[in-house]
Amino acid sequence: MFRRSGGKIDLPSVSPALARIIQITNSPDASAEQVAEVVMLDQSLATKVLRIANSAYYSRRVKAETITEAVVTLGFSSIRHLAASASVIDALFPKQMFPGFDWREMWSHSVTCAVGTEVIYARMSRMQGAESAFVAGLLHDVGKLIIARALPQRFLQVVDACREYNRPMELEEQALLSTNHAKIGGDLARSWQFPESLIEAILYHHSPEDSPKYEALARAVGAANMLAKRMSRSYLIGISNDISIEEITEHVGMSVEELEHITMVVRRRMGHCGDILAWGDAMPKAKRAA
Ligand SMILES: [Fe+2]
Ligand SMILES: [Fe+2]
């Protein structure tokens, strides 16, 4: 599934089902039935869509019993994003274990970042690109999956270097690979024809000031990324997530009180994310020292 991208890293190609979903949900004339038909072609995706439509996270009063109802409940844009996320996770999450790296912990970090981005971005009251907020947070580190699958030995070197020098992954990636997971994730989002807001949010989550059109969204992802690190264990085993609340408030221009309130809301919403968090159960769990 990997193909040459012109550089050193191979980008996975988009699956025919996902390409069709992106195409059909982008079309103003598509009906819920047409979208449902495409989703139903992929059994694992159909199950995920139905479960998420009925999950506590969306807390709709009327339960969706068919995929068509789920499409109507969630809306085209959410379906496209969920379908894209589910396909990315199914296709890209490494089945392989890497010493010192815990994929399940990374998935939990990604879900926390997704919820955090949604809450922080809504708080910033910038509605442009808002429908991308959850997925932008969910997929912000997708570049790490691509590196791990395409260049497993290099990925291990990056993880080792992070441990040795206690520096963030993007810096070690840049030093060892002359690129980093944000750029690779942005390339993937572009090649899979994701919306511009999503491309920019992934590409600039560590450098929002460089984002030409969606700086606020990229900044929200960056802040949620830091918040997620504060709220959960590190997926780099043995390395602490040392981020102060002041570092986040400075990044996003909020008060400590506001951020503490956001943390509380995120924690509460995480309690409703069972179905999405459960996707991580199938991922390899690294051993931790007692
Ligand atoms: Fe990142
Ligand atoms: Fe992250």
C-alpha cells in the first residue's frame, strides 16, 4: 500500500472506499442513501459509524438503527471525518511493537487531543474549520504512524534519541530524517484530499504561526496536544510529560482559570469516548516497568 512520495518516506495510498467517501461527501448533490451505500461496503467502517452515531459522545435522543440514519444523525462532514479516521487507523496503526513506545497510550493521547481541540477551538470562538477540529486532534500525529511503518529502524532510532536527549520527537525526526511527523502528516492529508483546514492543522500543529489560513485551528491542536500530554501517560515509556499549565496558557492566550475549566470539560467528555478509545484495544501494548 506504500508508494514513493518523491522523498525518502513512502506515503500510503488512499483506499478505494475512502476515496469514494471523500468524493461523495464532498458532492453537494449526494444523498444520505448514497453515502450510506459507500460506508456499507466496508463492514468494519459501517460498524464503527453506527456505534459512534449511537454513542454517548453524540448523545442523540433517537437511536440510529441503520447506516442511513447514522449518516443523517452525524451529518456528511462528520461521516467523512469519521470514515477517514477509521480508515487511517485501520490501515496505518502498526501491528508491530517497538521497545520504549506504547501505541495504545498514543491512541489515548490522540483521542484526548481530539476532544481537547474541539473544546479549546469552540472556546476561541473561531468557527472557520470547526468541523475539522475533532479529527484534526485525532490525526495530528498520523505522520508518526507513517514513519513507523515505512522506516521501522529509523523510527526506533528516533525513539532512542528522544530518550537519550529528552527532546521532542519532531526535533529528533528532523535531525535523523530531515523531515518530521507534522510535515509527513500534512503531506498525507493533502494527498488524500482532506479539507484545507485539516491539512494545515496537522502540518502546523507544532508551528501554528506558519499556518497561512488556519492558524487558530493549528494553535488549538497544539494546545490540546500539550493538554493531552499533561492529562495522560507518555507513550514514550520512561519519559515524563513535563508541561506546565502556564506553557499552554501562553500558547493559546487563555487564563489559567479558563484552562482549568477546559481540562474539567475534556475529562468529562472523555468519559463518553468509550467506543472511540476502544479502537486502541487491538493495538500492541508495550511492557512498562512496574
Ligand atoms: Fe506532534
Ligand atoms: Fe501529539
